Amino acid sequence: MRLVHHADGERTPLASDVEIADGLVSQTRGLMFRRSIPDDYGLAFTYDTAKARDIHMLFVFMALDVVWIQDDVVRRVETLRPWRGFAKETADLIVELPAGTASAVEVGDRLVLEDD
């Protein structure tokens, strides 16, 4: 899967290697204990319904851009610091990316997971 940013009539790939965390274990673990991730990598947390969902950075060793998405529309974009970051927003999809990857993404933009 890949993650594509739709804004101002443009389509820009943000991550070409997106891993899906859709089970309890993979969602609980997230990116904890990993020392690094490739520049084109993303971890997507998928949910059946939208509700307030939080992300913590405990045991995460690198800064991450985190994007909360509801119905393909960005609700929040936040760069979280390792170990200390925490944020919460309503979403049915959350994507974690290397810090700086989502610098051009704004609330109201569309982010869509697409098959390769």
C-alpha cells in the first residue's frame, strides 16, 4: 500500500511502503522499540469507526509525524517527540510517518491509502 496526499489538485505520494496495523497486537505495539524507519515508510492504524484515538510515544526512539484522518480527510497533523509525545483526535485512520514527511499536510487535506 501507499499513502497519497491530495491537495490543490495535486497528488503527492507520502509513503510508498505502508504497513497496516489492524489487529490489537500490531496496534498496541505500533513503532515501539524500533530504532529507525525508512524515509518512504508509514504505519497505518485502521479502525471500523471514527472516535477519539490517542497516540503515545513511550518506547518510541524517533520523532514521528502523526496524522489523524476521518473519511480520508485530515483532522490533525502533529510531530511527536520520542518518549514524551502524546496527542488525541477523532479518526478512523491514523498514520505514523518519519518526522518531516507530513510537513505540507494540513487539516482539511485528503490522505488516501491506495493499493500499489
